[in-house]
Amino acid sequence: MKKNILILGKGGREHSLARKCKDSSICNNVYVIPGNYGMTDCAIVNNEINYNNIDDILNFVKSNSIDLTIVGDESFLEMGIVDLFDKNNLPIFGPTKKAAQIESSKIFAKKLFEKYQIPTADFFSTSIKTEAINYLNNLKKFPIVIKNDGLASGKGVFIVNSLKESLEVIHKIFDENIFNNKTNGVVIEEFLIGREFSLLALVNEDDFICLQPARDYKKAYDNDKGENTGGMGCYTPVEYVNDELIEHCKTEVIDKTIKALKAEGIKYKGVLYAGLMLTTDNKIKVIEFNSRFGDPETEVLMPALKSDLLEVIFSLLNNEKPNLEWYKKVVLGVTIASEGYPGNYESNINLKDQKIYKQDDIYHMGTKFDMESNSFNSNGGRVLFVISKQENKESCINDVYTKIDKLNLKGFYFRKDIGN
């Protein structure tokens, strides 16, 4: 019997998940809440429901015979949607609010790493502003990294090069509360040097299976300049991460973390996303964990995955051990962002070129449909994600930038060094 699927979220990550689910041999309908009009190529978009009210979503699931809900956006986890669904015996793929602390609280995560000897950067954490300032005043070495404790849409990490810069970040987090967190706190940690990559695991308590690694580009501008963003580009697989290294990460990071959470009385179900650093001395260190599908990692991993995603998730939830098959190709994608992002930017800019609708190589991150002009306008900092799937990375790079040039978008920017 074919399944009805609900995906929670509204960006490129959810668009790529919706397309992948729609391609499944066991899929009937894909629904997205709140979604965006660009997703109507593969899903039934319902943006009339108050997506900040998880009881309304619960009622939607019951009345539309949804067989599985997949959580994309982390904000739903913090609202406790998985706890609510579990209480009502409704299938949902995502961690409980308590388990999602691995992302929603950097302090919780770092203390877990320390207690259970999960490899990470040396750190100091506090929820008290004066303690953070005292610690910084006694530091002898820069650069360092300051992380906001709570959720920050991928923008809560600051690499600072002086005491002055450090104190400015502390002021922004504690006094200005720039991330609108209910409580404030910071993790201050050593600056690691090496090469980053993301490793996502699909988890059902003791069982897990890893997706292939991806490489995300977080900084706003070429050569890793500018502020952190939600992600300006990505590719998979990652040439410097071999099978031996992946097995090491499975044992020393993913499995250890699942067992550490269990030892704390927390069972984990859903996506466990490890942001990792391969240091210059060839060691693996955990930079952070996220408790959901990565963005923009998902936008390249879904077209790279040959296996049926829904079959894999249902097998895992049925305590079976699925195998994953991957296309022997590289998938690389580039984010088209509004000028000014991640700071202040103009919205509602007309995209003009209607080729962006129903194109397999474009995901809608932040768009809306304008009925009067019968065209798409921008509706966010990150607007589109353009991908290429080729035999090698060099071909992807050439192809994706050719596609972007043909879009001839005005009032937007993108990094020109993704993949290099």
C-alpha cells in the first residue's frame, strides 16, 4: 500500500526531500507544511495551517491519513512535535525535544562530548555573561571560536581574532539577544585547523546508517570570507574522506554519541548530523551536531542517493538494517542569495526567468509566487539552490556556473568558488 508523507519546513532542504519522496515506489502523496509554491512540482503545499501550532499539524496528520512525517526544520523539534506525535502513536522521523538538545544547546552537546570522551575542540561554556568576559580576558591566544548556545539558523558561530572582537560578540549574544533565544549562553572553544565535512546518520535508537559525506561552505563570500550563513554551497562525495575514515567516524563519533545519549536516558530517532573537522594532524574532531537533515547538504545528497529514501526510513523504523546505494557521480550545488544576506537584504525581488519552476536542477529555498505577474519573487536571504550532477567535480563546477549565468538574476549574489 502506498504511503502519504508529510514534510515539515519551507526551504530547499524540504524541496529536495519532497522530490526524493515523490520519486519513491511506495509514495502516494507528499504534503509540505508550510512549504513554498516552488515545491508544487512534487508536493501538495499547505501554508494555511499555523505551522507554529503543533496541535494544528497533529490534526492535519490525523485527517489526511499521513503514514509518516519527516521533520526538516529544527524549529519544529524545539516545539516538541515529536513528543506530541509519539504520545499519539503517529509515525514521525525526528528526535524528541530532549534529544534535539544535541543541536538546540551547544552547552549540552559539549558537556556530553566531555563526559563520554567524544573527540572535540577544547572549550569553556557558560550561561553567565561575566564568566564569559573573565574567561576571555585571561586568554593569551587568538583566533578563537564563540558559539551561541541556542538555535541560530546556522549563523551562531563567530571566529574572532582579538579580545575586542570577542567582547563585541558577547555583547550581541547576551545584551542584544540577536538570536532571540529564551536564555543566553556561549561556548568558547579553540580554533581548529583542517578540512571540514558533514556526515549524516539515519538513526532508530541503537541502529543507524550513514549517508555519504558532504562538504558545506558556510561563509558568505569567496575564499571563506565574511560572516557565517546557513550555507552557500555544497558537494558530495568528499574526495579527502575515504572509507577507513568514515568507519572511524561511525565508531568514534556516531555510535559513541548515540550510546552517550542513551546513558543519559535519551533514546534517539531521526537524523543525527555530525559537522566534523579532519585536522592537520589527521584527527577527527566534532565541530557540532545537528538533529535534522542538513541544509544545503540534503540538496546534494538526495539526488546523489540511488536508493529509495522512504524504503530506507521505513526499514530502519521496522528495526531492519537497510543498505544504501549511491550514484557514482558528483553532485554540487550553489546557493543564490539576496544581496546583503546574511545581514539586511531586500525581499520581493522579481526572479523573471520562469525556467526556475519545475526544473530538476533547482530547489526553492526562499521564494514566493506573485499571482499578478505570474512569476516568482524572492522571499528570504537564501533564494535558490542550483545543482549539477556529473562524472567529476570539475564538470559539475563548469556546468553549475553556466546554469547560473543563464538565469541572469539581478539583485542577488553567489559564491564563485564552490568545489575549489
